[in-house]
Amino acid sequence: MAILVLGGAGYIGSHTVYALIQAGRDVVVADNLLTGFRAAVHPGARFYQADIRDRKAMDALFEKENIEGVIHFAASSQVGESMSDPLKYYDNNLCGTTVLLQSMVAHGVDKIVFSSTAATYGEPERVPILETDQTRPTNCYGETKLAMERMMYWTSRAHGLRYVALRYFNACGAHPSGVIGEAHNPETHLIPLILQVPNGQRDKISIFGDDYPTRDGTCVRDYIHVTDLAQAHILAFDYLLAGGENNVFNLGNGVGFTVREVIDAARAVTGHPIPAETCPRRTGDPAQLVASSEKARTVLGWTPQYADLNTILTSAWNWHKNHPKGYEDGTK
Ligand code: UDP
């Protein structure tokens, strides 16, 4: 039987597909290619260009392929855009997941692992953050992801489907082969933006605020390598296959780095001075987001391999310097 990866042409989805195929799994990928890239899909996966909001397309997939469960990445994921265009997020993330779950229930597919986010917590009450801490999203992206979690919960109660929600902290890095990596259009994430400077695509990096109550005044984030995230999806899927109950896991290293520390690591790795300038704070940025991932380590047996910032930056730089325009020339 096959695993259906929705959004398998995106950043974390494509890395998970590579890891699944490397682990000998049979993989079907569906992606609408609005933000994902066909070139990011492993050639060993069967690919369908399909949108999760399209019930006919979802039904056709479940009828054609023998699907034992779903890993669901297909969602809009830009915080800023979610604030200026919230209904896009309700449509893609919530209406899309509604249609997907309806189709899964209709076809008796009862296991789903899906992308949630640290943005479900909002301003944390403490760090490191536990899964049981309060969830009060401060942006629409986090709000829709939290609502997706609740949708799974009620669907589970009514129809017996089981789910695992994985709350990612700051995904980063690229596949060790250098074949796939991070490519967003527009790019909003810190590490790819920093690496645009040594790549000659940007003069300097902006630091969004240096007056936070942190060790150097800049925001602290928990950077977790995409390869480690990919492994967590496989472990979560196997946990459901083994009969595991509904669950929510944080995925992070449990170590926070400041924006300045990330820039310094990028200077060391690239050998470029990378000028930086301090700018006003970005709206909605919590001062610190650091995960407790003890639960994922204990229950899933997950052990992140890339805890070190230099290793993370080295793998990201290996991708970006060889693919300054992402996939091909930036076309989809
Ligand atoms: N950041 C920054 N300059 C940039 C982009 C991001 O200072 O050009 C900061 C941002 O304020 C946050 C951290 O880097 O504190 C990580 O931001 P990113 O957008 O990568 O991820 P987020 O934490 O928002 O999910």
C-alpha cells in the first residue's frame, strides 16, 4: 500500500518524500504546484497535480491508488500574507482540509499525519514550550492550523480516523545530497534571506528589532533541520500504523538562537561579511520560541541529528549557492 503525501512538492513535503523513498516506502504525491515545484518531487514517487479543495480529484486519487494513510503538507504558510489575506488561509487550509477529510472518510482512509506549527502557541507563556501549554495564535496562519487540529479531533471522534499533528518550529536546511532545498516565492524566512547576501542577490540583511528581552536583543528561534522534520513524519506515520492514538508533538531542537547568532554563523560558513542593519520589529513576532521536544523523543523515538547551527547553515548554503534561483530559473 502507498502513502499519499499532499503538498509533496513543497519544502518540507519534498524532503519527507525523499526520506520515505529512501526508506523503501511506496509514495504517491499530490500537489497543486501553486507554491510547490514539480522538480522537487522525487522521481520515484507517482505524481498527481491536484488541489485538496477539489473533491473529485481527491476521490479519484483514493479510488485509483491503494492508500494506507496520508501525510498532509498542503497549506498556505506565510504569516504576513495570512494577515493581509485571511480568507485565502481559511479557504486553502480549512476548506481544503475539510474536503480532504470528507474524501478520506468516504474511502475508509483513517490515518493522517499533518503539518502544524509553533504559531499555534502565539506569545508563549514560557520556554521551552510544552504541547500542553496554552494555544493563543497571534496570526491567522496559526489560527487556521490550530483549527485544523481541532477539525481532526472532532472527525476522529465521529469517524474513528486517527491523526498526529506535528508542530514545527523554524524549519531550515536542505537535503544532504544538495538536490532539493528551500525555495519560496516570495522568500520571507531568515536563513534563505541571509544567504542571498553572499549569493549577490541582496546587499544586506535586515534585523527585525534589537530591543527584545533576549541575550542580544534580537528574537530567539528554535531552528530545526528539514531532514530531521522528515524523519519525524515517518516515525509519526509508523506510530499510527502501529495503532498509536491521536497525538500532538512539538518538533524543535530545544535550543534557541538569536537572529544575530544565525547571521554570525552564516558569516563563518560562507566567509562573507554579510552586512546587517537593524530595522523596526516585525508585527506579531514573539521574542522567543523554543520547543520542548521531549514528547516526540520519548513517544516517537525521534532524535534530531542537526542540532548545531554551523551544520544547519552549511547544508543550507550548499543548496543556495548551487541553486541561487531555487528550482531551475524560478519557474514552476
Ligand atoms: N527575521 C529578521 N530579518 C528577516 C527575516 C526574519 O530579523 O529578514 C527574524 C524574524 O523577526 C524572526 C526570525 O528572524 O525573529 C525568524 O523569522 P522567520 O520568518 O524565518 O521565521 P518565523 O519565526 O517567523 O517562523
